[in-house]
Amino acid sequence: MAALLAASAALVWLQPDGVGVAGIFVGLSFLAPVLRGHIWVPVIVVSLVLLAVAVTAARHEPLTSAVLDAVMVGAFYGMLVFATRLGQANRQAERLVEELERGRAAQAEAARLAERQRLAREMHDVLAHSLSGLMLQLEGARLLAARSPDDPRLPAALERAQQLGRAGLDEARRAIGLLRDADLPSLSALTAGFARDHGVPCAFDQEGPERALPSPAQLAVYRVAQEALTNTAKHARPSRVAVRLEYHSDAVRLTVEDFGEPPPAPSPGIGYGLTGMRERAELLGGTLQAAPTDTGFRVELEVPA
């Protein structure tokens, strides 16, 4: 392009009435989409000045005519640059629209997956809490019936299993209500029910002035306490269980710890309890720690509130 412009300027010098000006037009047209930033300004200014000098010297015309020719060439180039930049802006806008549509699709997919995980956690928490206790009671009743059908403890075990089944149904209804933003039961009621159903002392302690928690944090605290108590009933043989809720200035901490014999080694398999609890904590920007202790097992949840 530089050679084309130089050759066209030489033609204008040698043959003022020839087609050299057309070569300058073509050269400047090719420069328009190539040059970026502000480099084209000095290049075009120098080219127009040289063109004006060449035309003036070759045609022996007044400087005014040469300046007008240069201005015409500059106006043409300006329109060409404007059209080029407009096309680039349109293509960039189309790319942005496509990226926005892809972003919206990805956001919708992420929301769908998050909703599926949330529903899976709710179903797991409800079913694991109610059905595990029911299965324990039914297994105890089955052993009593197989060992001695006339055992006086058998009716009490069956009645307790029936109560757990009814409680599980109520829990399922309550879970549906929670999905519709209904109120959560209290942790004191949860611990009292655990002590009643499993015959294990379960104390609830609260530290700090009680305050209303955001709905996601309240649900996370309740579900983690429920899952921790369910795991205690399934995997441990505790002599007592302690549930503690601490209100801090910018967070709330829940501790569920059982005391008794250390839990046995976990059997191979797939478990979603700890996974669901950690997901709840991470979604709220909190942390969850679950580890065995010298006297049992401890679960600690801390979420911003």
C-alpha cells in the first residue's frame, strides 16, 4: 500500500491529468480497514499534504485548488473509515448479543441444576431422618417378635414405629411447606423428639441473644442439625448428645456432638448426608467441619447471618 501511494503520487507529479489520483484513492481505501488506533491520522495528513504539494507543483495551479482536492480526498477517506468502524461496531454488537444469550442459557442451566440439588438435599434430609428411625424401630420389633412373640415390649416398639411413621409423614408435609416458605420447627423441638424416639438424652443449649435468621441460614441450621442427629442414631451408640447454637455478631454456629463409644469405621458405600451438609454451608459462604472425637463425633456448622 505504501508502494501504491508512492507510485500514485509519482504519477500525479509526472502526469497531473492522469489517473494517479485514482491510485491514491485506492491506496487510502486499503489503509482504512488496516490501520488501528490513531496511527492513521498522521499517515493520512502527510499523504494529503504531499498530494496537495504534488498537484500544486505539477499543474501549476493555485494552492487553494490543491487544498480543495486534498480536502475531497480526506472527506472520502473519513467516510470510508466511518463506514468501516460502523461495520466493526455492528459485528461486535452481534458477538455481544450472542455471548449474552449464551450467558443467559448457562445461567438458566446453573439455576436448574441448583434447584435439582436443593430438592435432592430436602428429599434426602426428610427421608433419611424419618425412615432411618422407622427402620431401626421396625428392626427392633422384628427381633422381639422373632425371639418372643409374647414379649411385652413388642407393642411399645410397634407403637413407637407407628409414631415415627406418622412423624415422617408430618415431616414430609413440613418439607413441602418449607419449599413454600413456611416456618421451620425449633431446634429444641427437634432435640426433644430425638430424645423421645431414641431414648438418648439430647440437650439443647443456646448462647447469645436470639435473633431472626435469614431463611436460607435458618433452613441450613435446621437441616444440618437434623442430619447430624440422624447420623448419630444410625452409626453411633451415644450415651448422650449435645446440640449448641451460638449467635455471633455476623454469623451463627451450630455444634452437634455425641458422647459415648467412638463410631465404627464407615462401611463402603455412597452417602449423601455430609455432602448435602457441606453443599448447604458452601452455598451460604459458610463452613462445615465433621470429624470424630475421643468420645464420639462432632459436626460444626458456621454460616453468615
